[in-house]
Amino acid sequence: MGMTMTQKILAAHAGLESVQAGQLIEADLDLVLGNDITSPVAIHEMEKMKTKGVFDKEKIALVLDHFVPNKDIKSAQHCKCVREFACKHEITNYFDVGEMGIEHALLPEQGLTVAGDVIIGADSHTCTYGALGAFSTGVGSTDMAAGMATGKAWFKVPSAIRFILTGKPAQWVSGKDIILHIIGMIGVDGALYQSMEFTGDGIRCLSMDDRFTIANMAIEGGGKNGIFPVDAVCEAYLKEHSMRSYQIYEADDDAVYEQEYTIDLSALKPTVAFPHLPENTKLIDEVGDIAIDQAVIGSCTNGRLDDLRIAAEVLKGKKVAKGVRTIIIPATQKIYLDAMEEGLLKVFIEAGAIVSTPTCGPCLGGYMGILAEKERCISTTNRNFVGRMGHVDSEIYLASPAVAAASAIAGRIVSPDEVMGS
Amino acid sequence: MKAACGTVFKYGDNVDTDVIIPARYLNSSDPKELALHCMEDIDREFVEKVKAGDIIVATKNFGCGSSREHAPIAIKAAGVSCVIAETFARIFYRNAINIGLPIVECAQAAKEIVAGDEVEVDFDTGVITDKTKGTQYQGQAFPEFMQKIIDCGGLIPYINQK
């Protein structure tokens, strides 16, 4: 029986010729990731282990990104705990303030994640690296602890859903619209315990940043991972960012997919997920009159350079509506610098937006843009659950950077076409 | 392995880890402190009402969203002895097993059991008994490998024993 791309990577890392869906395996890990929220719990668990020390100090990444620069004393204590651990174990890939970025934008940029890897991270959006043809999935802190100590993790080999992407997306349709469309179609548990395998010639039209966004939100469809084939665009990215050798795996022709969906990208429109689930999607022309108090452009989903470029294209020479707090967060220091050199930051500031240092901040209701009761935010982040960005009676609408920027100008949720006058 | 027995708190589909333990409390990793805010954004009365041994029953995709292990930690530290659901989100499922919070998948029980019922769960057989209604359900058994982790009291003791 043929294997999917995910199954082939898992088989190779388990030292097996083949695996099938449902099989329990133990796989070797190429990278174990944690952040300032999940690592302290993992470090505490590691202290209970008989094995002392880490399996490989170069295959662990610790990124302080959620509540840094520290938002309060307790989060400062957590960061201190991670900092001391990183120092004690001489962790090579430890990223503190000044070097850090939002983990899922930072690691590919630093070349730490490449095609063919098996990666676990104590953060649900670890599935992002599937864009590079890696198997990567989110786990909890105890799995992270076990991974740091042993270099191994157990997995149930997932069955798969194939998404065949065809055609070329129209202007203002981005990776975010594609993945919101998919989640709207399959639901937030539509891919539960399964891998989401993206294929088709439409992928050629997607930038790496679009692919990162799509793979990033596989978890929002319940998926174990999302994965893209490695093509010329991906290889160019890998060669530009990483010194590591990579391995390309391709699905067998007779691989088994439990379901298949064909999506014509040229037929998609900008899409918005209404509160309080990412599956509550509407096309931009079905949105109605939704006034907003805040716009957030950033996060591991949409804080990359392409995202900022699109936002700047929409905001250039315009002002955000009076009373709409517009918060733009480049995901890494490099993206921040590139955006500065391209003049994007000037566009944002002149439009009346603020530009923040990299942080997960408002996405999870940490800080840097918390909502009050009955406030509404259009956000390029990934979750619009109850209370996610602040008050339990606030609302989050998920959208692309283009729609978020246009909405910031209009003061209500609109299509970029409406403010660009095309 | 001993059985769980307690009063049921009932929730619907897609209970996410943000409502189980909101991120505004994730500046702590102390189980006792997390337990004080367990389920706060979905059920303000939960923390006041929950007693040691009580059981959470929910329908589809319980624990979806963030990978925060703080969610099952908060539930366990609040005194909950078992979570029954039609399905669990996969990271929550792993986390619960890894920290030794008993969970059982059973679609029919998840659908029929209501808030306030007295329910018993036998972890050896997977049998769920609703003592209030006098009904019984067969929960799905864990694969042997996961059962070993649970029997050891979580992933770390399991690895230590290997």
C-alpha cells in the first residue's frame, strides 16, 4: 500500500520501510521547540527524569516570544527559568529579546527547519513547517520534555486528507483566504488526528509566505500537520536560509487519502471568520456592516514580509479611521529591519498605525492590544475563540492582511477593493 | 486502576483551551493557581461548584486550540477525575495521557449524559455508568501502549521505568 508524504517521513524517522495509518511508532526528532509559556512546564518535568541533560544541544530551539519583553513579574520569572536552562545546557538555538521573533516565523528564517525533518514543538502552530515539506506538529510540555531528553517522540501515524489546489488566486486573495476557506468547508475538527496534504498545480502560484500561513492553520482544522510538496520555490527558500542538507519525500501514486477536495483558487474571494470559531467563514461581500475598534496585523500566521508588504500597499497614503487602534507586528527582527528598509514602517506610521517589536502579544490576549467588553477586532491572527484577545464579551474577526488593512481605513470590515477604488 | 465517580459538568462542542484556562493566567504554571481559573471563560461557576472526583462531559473536539498543557493540568488540579467526550482535539488527548488525567471517548455517553448526573467510570473496562439514569455505555479502550503510560502515571514515569 502506498504512503503519503507524511507517512514516508515518519517511516524514515522510525527506521521502518513502511508505515500505515493508525500504527504507533517512535520517531527520531530533528528539532524540539518550546516558548516562554510552555518551556517552564517542560523544564520542570525534565527535572523528574532519570536521564539528565539534553539529547543534542543543537536540536533544541527555545524562543521567548509570547510575553516578551516581559509583560509582568510572573512572565519575567518564566523567561528567567528558560534563560537559565538554556545557559546551563548550552542550547545553541536560544533566542532572547533582541534576537527573538515569533517562533514559527523565526525558525524557518534561521534555517533550523528543512524539508524531510520531523519536528515537535510545544506550541500548536508548530505545524507551520509543513510548508517546507517537513513533518511538524504541536505537542504539550511533557512531550517537549521527553523530546529534549531522549530525541524521540511517539506518534500514531495519521491518515490523510488531500487538498488539490488548482488555478491562480485573484488579487487580494492570499494564503489566509485559502486556509480560512478550507476550515470553513471542513470545520474546526474536520481533519482531527489526520494530516492535511496540499497538492496540485495551484501551489506554484503561492509564495512561501502564503504556504507558511496555510500550513500554520492546519491545527485550526483539527489537523495533526499540514504539508506541502517541495518544489522549486521551496528549494530556493531552503537554499537561501539554511546550510542544512534536506531530504525531499514525495507521496506514492497509490497513497491512500480518506477524503479529497479540489479547490479552484481562482474562484476564491477574501474570506473572514466570524466569532467565535475559525470555521464561521463568510465571503467579504457577505460580511454586512461590522464596525471595528481595533485591527491587528501580525502573528505566526501573518506577520511575515509579504503580509506587511500587502498591508502597506493598502495603507499607503491613507489614514486609519479615527478610533481604530491599528497594531502592526513584524514577526521577527529581520522582517522588522527589511520592512524598515523597504519603507513599509513609514507607511504604517504615517497611516496612524503603531509598529510593535516582535511578540505573540495580542493574538492570545497576552498584552499589546487587549480588547474591552463589546469591542471588535479584525485580526490576521489564527483564533477567534471566546475571550481569546481579551474580555469574554469581545469579538475577533479573522482575515488576511489586505482585508485587515482595508478595514482599519474604513472603520468597518471591507474588501481592499473598497478603499483602493478599483 | 481505580474508577472515577462524581457529578457531571456538561459542555458542548469545541471547548477550546483558551476557555479552559485563559492565556491571561499563563504567566503562572502552578497547578493550584491555574485551577482557580479553570473553565473561567465558559462557566464562571465551575470553580465554586466543582468537588474532588467530579467529571466533565462534553461533545465534539474537547480541548481544541492551543497546545498549553496548563489546560489538562488546571482540570486535574481542580479535582476533576475524568473527562468524557465524543472526541478530543489531538494535542489535548496527548497532554491528558502524558500528565495522567483520565479521558474517555464515548459518543453516546457524551450525547446522553446531562449536567448533574452522578456518573462512574471504570478505567479497566471503559464502562461508563450513569447512576442517575441507570444507563451504561462502553467507552473506547486505549491502545496497549497508551495504557502503559497511563498505568505508570504519565509519560515521564513511563520513560524513567524503561
